[in-house]
Amino acid sequence: MFRRTNVEEKLRHHRDKHYDERDIMDTVYRILQSETEHNKRIEEVLTSGNSAEKNDFVFDLLETDKIYHIDQIQKICIDYRLRFLDTKYFKGTFPKEAITAIRDLEEQHDTSLNGLKIIAPSRLFKLENADDPLLFASIGNNYYYLIHKWGNDLHPLRKLLVLPFKNFLNLCITVLLISWLLTALIPLDLFVKDHNSTHFWLIYLFMFKMVGSLVIFYGVALGKNFNHAIWKSKYYNA
């Protein structure tokens, strides 16, 4: 006996009764235009790399677990051979989620963010001649606020794989171990029939010289340096 209520019809009737269609379209257009301009400004900040010692955050609105000191950032960068540089050097693409995170943070704190930095492997940066990104904004006094993280996590063995490049001592130990392993794989019978430990260590000495020479050549030719020297450097051969 009674017709079912169509909620969409009721909603449309209420809208048309109280609002003019042209006003609605103008309002929606202004909202979308404002959002587009805001996103464009954020993209310009990310690509231009405007420097800023600090950003004006509302302290009570900051999340404690997203605040990091420069010393903590430095340790992770050195351990995993990462770089901490201005976003203008980042050659990857910034996902929409990162742009949205910045816009939401700016609206929440009623500010415009500048001086944004990013943690990533060297291959993800456009470095001047001389890899899982994390986007940060400076709070001041060497503290940084994590805005957004995207991409894949680092390889579980990355810390171990880059350990030889952490410092000179690690590199020497690595060369010694590789030389010993290669020497152990060489059958001494190829050189002498009645071999002893003296022959082993003699071959080991030559093997160490060979591996060491290759490492030095690789480091000099490609401009490689230790982790502590590159984590904040914008030069690929620094």
C-alpha cells in the first residue's frame, strides 16, 4: 500500500529545494581548484628543495613516535649505507599518499612546510659529481618529523652486505677473509706436491695483494667512500 522511500530521491529533493545547482558547481569547482593549487605548491617545494632550519608545528599535535634526532638518523644511514638529503635530489616519484600526508599536516598545523628531506639509497638520488624512502620535515634543533614512508622495505641482509663499507677496519677484515677463503679453495697440489702451511700462507699473501688491489682500484675508479662520509653528501664520489 505504501511506496518504499528512495533515499537518493529525498536527498536530491532536499538539495534542489535549498541550493541552486550553479552554486553547487561553483563551490565544488573552488574546492577542487584550491586542492589542486595546494598540491602543486607542495610538489614545487619537494622538487625545489627550499631550505628551512625549522617548520612552525603545533607541538601538542605532533606524534612522539615520529620525531627523530639527527644522531639517530645518522646511525641508521651509516649502518645501511643510506643518504639523508634534500628532496630536490630525489629522482624517484613522490606518491599521492605522500602529497596528501604533507597537505594534511599543513592543514592540521596551519603552516606551509619547507626544507623537506628524505632517507633513501644513493641510487634513488640525482647526485652531483664531486636506494625505501622516508620523508622528513625539520622541527628545529636537529630534530626531524617523519611525514610519510613508502616503497618496499630494505633487503634483510642489506646491513650485513654494506658492513665492509662502514669503515676502513671493516674493509680490511673483509679483504682478509675473502683472501683466506679464496686461498683455501685453491688446490695446493697444482703448485707443489709436498705442500705445508708455509706454502698456504705464501699463496695467501699473494691472494691478499690481488684482492686488496682490486678493492682499491674499484674504490678509486668509481669514487666510492665509507658510509660515514656519504650519508649527508650530495656528491656521488664524495
